[in-house]
Amino acid sequence: MASTIPERDGQRADSRVSMNDLVVSREVVVGMPQGLHARPADLLTREARKWQSRIELLKNVQRVDGKSILEVLTLAAEAGTRLVVEATGPDAREALEAIGGLFDRNFNEQEN
Amino acid sequence: MKFSDFVATNAIRSHVDAHTKEGVIREMAQSLVEAGNIAASDLESIVKAIMKREDLGSTGIGRGVAVPHTKHPSVSRLVGTVAVSHDGVDFESLDGEPVQLFFLLVSPPDRPGDHLRALENISRQLRDETFCRQLKAARGPVDIQHLLEEADSHGVAS
């Protein structure tokens, strides 16, 4: 279930984000036995780039740009890893739903 | 994981001759055979498996870098090598740019974590554009080896 936190003036010290932008986030679990390897990372960043919102992935204290495959691969997220996907921008809700869906479907990976 | 944990030093190539995706992959796999990291009898099967993986989506991840890889039962530990093409090769990369820098990985089927940590190391180091540029400009395998060693000593071991 996505939580929606409307941005308010002064709530967040981030110049890239307009105060009218939505910030939504949800937890996802890496369900693929091979982890978040190159192919799902490619699918993830392709989906993320379709949206205007900034997409970030958080693993503990690590925060990476969800639109950059190089950054996503630095998560080295193995099977079972819990990540938070955060979307910030005018289409944040839709973006989060699309990206969360990829994790929910295990990126359509076949067991191999 | 560091480069030294998986890069076969003797298989590093600073000038690949091939101008096609399969040609580069074959040349790199052959260099792993010559370095004694994979058996000559497994060469064809490994090249085929890497090409099959490429069919699922190019491992050309942008910035002129590709990470062709496969799992293969013939290896008991992750082995890899690095190669540079000065002309660049069309790898059907995600950003459409030709690839000059290649990291080829062959990993045991039961060790997905090692593969992920090698990808993590490669992608983390390649975020440094200077490192990327220096690798592409390397004139000999020893230059590449030194750049990897330097990156290993600066990077955070994980």
C-alpha cells in the first residue's frame, strides 16, 4: 500500500523538488532467486525513465537513482532484500505503482 | 568484492581485434582459456551461453561499457576479465553508444551473490568517469591491471 506524503513548504531541504510535488514510497522485496541483477535492473531503469518524477531506491542508508542502471547495480540486492522505492514528482503515484508492480511480478523472471 | 577477486590478470586485453559482439565475447573467452581459467573444451558452450544471455537484453549498460556474462557449471568460482576496444563495438547498448570497455563474467550457477557483488564493484567504480576514461585509454594490459589495483585500494571493500 503506497503512503502519500504531500510536500509542504520547508518540510524538505531539497532544491530539486518543487513544493507542489508528491513524495510517495513503498517497500518492495527482491523476489528473484538471482537478486536484482543486470536484466531486472535494466527493466527497472527503463520503467523509471518513463516518468517525470524522480525515482530513488533505498537499501538501508544507501540511496540510488532509479533511472541509472550503474547506480541500481551498486545496490547488489540479493534475493530477499527489502528496498524502499521513493517517487517524487507530479506523476509519483503512477510511477510508484508501475515500479512496485515490477517487483510484485518478480520482473517476469523465469526460474533458472 | 574487489577486481582482484575475479579478474584474471593474464586474460586482460587492451586491444581487442573483433568488431562484433560475438567476436569480442569469443576473444575474451579465449583469453580466459589461454590464462587457464576455463577449459578449451568449454569455450563454445560458454560463448553460446553468453550470447543467449545477450538475446534477453544487451548487457551494454551505457557509458561505453558492457558486462557480458553467464552462469556456467564448468567454473567453481567467479572468473572474469577486462578488455578494451579502441574502435568501439556495436553492442546494442541501452544508450545506443558503441562499447569500448568490456567486463566478462562467468559464474558458478549456485553463487548468484558473488555475481551481484562483482556487478556492484564494476558499476560503483565506473561511476568515476576518470577511471572509465583511463581504462579506455590503456595502452597495455599492465596499464589496466594497475588501474584496477588502484581502484581496489581506493574502493570500499565489500
